[in-house]
Amino acid sequence: MGATSIPPAFLSANELLLFLCLIVCSLEGFSCAESHQYQYTHTIHVASLLPSSACTSDAAAQAWDKDSSLSVVHKHGPCSQLHQEKASIPTHAQILLQDEVRVKSIHSKLAKNLDLNNAKQTDAAAQLPAKDGSLIGSGNYIVTVGLGTPKKDLSLIFDTGSDITWTQCQPCVRRCYKQKDPIFSPALSSTYSNVSCSSTACSSLNSATGNSPSCSSAACVYGIQYGDSSFSVGFFAKEKLTLTSRDVFNNFLFGCGQNNQGLFGGAAGLLGLGRNKLSLPSQTAVKYKKIFSYCLPSSRSSTGFLRFGNGRVSKSVNFTTLSTIPQGESFYGINIIGISVGGKKLSISASVFAGSGAIIDSGTVITRLPPTAYSALRSEFRGQMKQYPMAQPLSILDTCYDFSKYSTVTIPTISFLFSRGVEVPINARGILYANGKTQVCLAFAENSDDSIVAIFGNTQQKTLEVVYDGATGRIGFGTAGCT
Ligand SMILES: *[C@@H]1O[C@H](CO)[C@@H](O)[C@H](O)[C@H]1NC(C)=O
Ligand SMILES: *[C@@H]1O[C@H](CO)[C@@H](O)[C@H](O)[C@H]1NC(C)=O
């Protein structure tokens, strides 16, 4: 090997990049020492982006009860018991459409609450006001919890964007939609009790659901609607909640839904992980100090976890600031500072993210960015993806590629920088959203305006250990939380 300035042919694309970086840096007189720790590209098998029909849930996931973890699975994947018929699984275009509806609902919730003082009181007791938007969406994750005595298992969608936990209840006075688990029957549980209309818990429903409670023979009646004609109305009640054999709560406040309708896709209801005092983290604060963590699996055929308390938080988790959103107290605010693509920090003025603000949400599928930030991300990504043929846009995703002629592809890494210097590398499966080999898209989208709140969505959270610490005001990110 004579000429050292020629890259040897056996170098991988990755090594080649480092090699080039060394040359460029030495030319410019900079040191590359720091950048060497970062990876600039991911080389992935195209087939690994496509859905698998088998659940590859591992032994660790089976042992969930031993370590106070709940198993997290995608609602529509093979690890979920909810949907066995292919026909009932929504297409990617439908999922993205529903995601847009959820995002609109979050945005309108935040915008509406802005002029709360001017808003006139609606008579929510009699009839639920129609609100646009479904907060539920379709790209959601479910966990199984136990309710009542004897305990009945229920698969619930977990949602950091809402507060009260509810499940459909017998006798379904008005109606129940189809669910996979048997519908919970309070009459068969020895630990069920109604909450009275005069209780503080009942009046707290106002802030948790956005609707005033009503009364039925002294029993407190809640109502929550998610637009899109999705709603749940029923008795606000107390019951024994069993998360794991070591995590059991008496008198847990929940909604026992007697009239339910919507896009819940076979789930028995919803587990509310928001920040309001009726949420699960608030109700269990004495034990868990408002700390919970989860890992969303990289694909629909694998399993993640949901854990409460800080018992098993990894040492390698880095914490950024959890901020409060004045207009939406239920939401978890985070401070995005910047974005890097292929190790290159995008030049986005600090005022862009500061102006929009941001939340992290378990139920939004695709991260939404201020248009100024998104266009910087898109143009850098497209620049580094020039070698691949582009494809038609997919719904809200405008940067798509046709990978049908490739078995592996090399894509730039993307990382998010949050306040306190926390840099979070996005998993390759969180960078691309595949609608088959011929249409694999950059999994980010833009808001309609720079002033609208950014949302760090669940595709980008895949495989990360995400730790919510509502008591000390921190959000932590660790890599390799699950596969
Ligand atoms: C709860 O209240 C409803 C409405 O008054 C009533 O039908 C039901 O029997 C009550 N359940 C219990 C356990 O008290
Ligand atoms: C946490 O931060 C340290 C120091 O910046 C970094 O070396 C480490 O990779 C980070 N860990 C994670 C999981 O991001």
C-alpha cells in the first residue's frame, strides 16, 4: 500500500466518511477527535423496514411481571392480541391521516386554552360539545393491566397526551364498541365503588376532561370526547388497579364507560399518563414519585416496556428539562435546541424552537417541526440521500425513496439536541417510515406555521428508554432501551 491519500477499496461507506473527514479537517486545520465518537450513517437492510408477520417477543418481555414492567406492543402488530384480521388493520395512509387529526386536536387544544378567559361556559353536563380531532389516533401502543377483584386483564392504549384512565363497562347502558377482552363488569368485582357527585375527585374532572361532570342518582358521571365521533361517557368510579403483582393500587379513580364509541381498535380503553391530578402518574405519586419510563419497540413484531418508578432506570440515561406548557397542563414540554443530520448540525436559529415550544407525546406517530426547521432537515437529508431515486410523497411525508433495487441502504444519522446538552440519536427505524420497498419516507413532517408547538412523536422515540420524571421536572433519554 503506497499512496496513503487514496482510500483503500475495502473501507465501508462509514469508514470512508471518517477518512474524508480526516482529510477535510486536516486541510482546514480542525481536529476531528470529537466527531469520531459519532456515527454519521446507518447501513440497514431494506427488508428490515418492512413488517414481519411473526411476533419476536423475547424472554425478557415474558418475564415482565418479575421486574415491575408491563409489556408494550403496537396496537396493530402481530404481538398485539387485538387485531387478528388483516382487513381491520389500517393502511399507512390511513394511519398518517389519523395522526394528522390527533395533531390538529393537540394544536387546537393548546390554542383554545389560550383564550380560556374569554371562552363561554358550555353546558357539558347535558351534552358533550363536539370538538374537532381525535386524540387517540391509530399509531398507538397498548399495555395490559388488571382491574377489579378478582382481577380482569384489560388491554389499554397508553397515552401521555391524556389524563383519565377509562375502560368500557357492563352493562353498556348506551353502547360499547367491539373489544378483544371481555368487557369489565363492576357488578362482578368486590372492590368497585361509585364516586359521589359532591367529591373533589368528581369536580377534578373539569380540568382532566375539559367537560363538567354530571350526576346520576348521586353518582358522578364523566364524559370525554376525542372528536371524530370518538368518546366515552360513564360512571366515575374507584377500583383496585393491578399493574404488576407488586404494583397494586386500591381506590384508583377511573372511568367506567357506559357509552363508548370510536377508533380504539379493539382496545378496552385508555391509560392516561398525562400530568393532571387524575392521571395515573399523579394518582400513584406516593409510590412512584410521578416517574415512569417506557420503550417503544423498533417494529410491530417486537415488544417494549412500560415501567413505573425509578427502580430500573438505566444509569446511562441523560436528563433534559421537562417544561410545563401554560396552555396545556397535561402535556410534557421539552426544549428542542437543534438537529444534526449525518453529524452536521443544521443551522436553525435558536429562536425557531424557542418560539414554537415542543411537547413529547406517546400517541403522535410522526414528529412535527416548525416549517423553518423541517425545511433545513429535509434539504440536508435529501442532499445526503442523492444516490437514491425518489418516490411519490406518502400523505404528510414529502421525502420518499424507492428502495426496490437495493438490499441495503446507507442513510445519514439524525440526532436531536435538547436543553442541558442532551443529544439523542434517533434509531434508523425512527428516521424512515416504510410503505413497502418502493416508498420509504423521511419520517418527519412540518407544522403549518413556525409559531405552532412542535411534537416529538413515537416513531422517533422507538428503542429509546424515555424516562418521565414529573416530580423533579426532568425527561431522560437512553439508547438501546429495547429492540
Ligand atoms: C353506581 O351508580 C349507578 C347509577 O346510580 C348505579 O346504577 C350502580 O348500581 C352504582 N354501583 C354501585 C356499586 O354502587
Ligand atoms: C449521555 O451523555 C454522555 C455525555 O455527553 C454521552 O457520552 C452518552 O452517550 C449519552 N448517553 C445517551 C444514552 O445518550
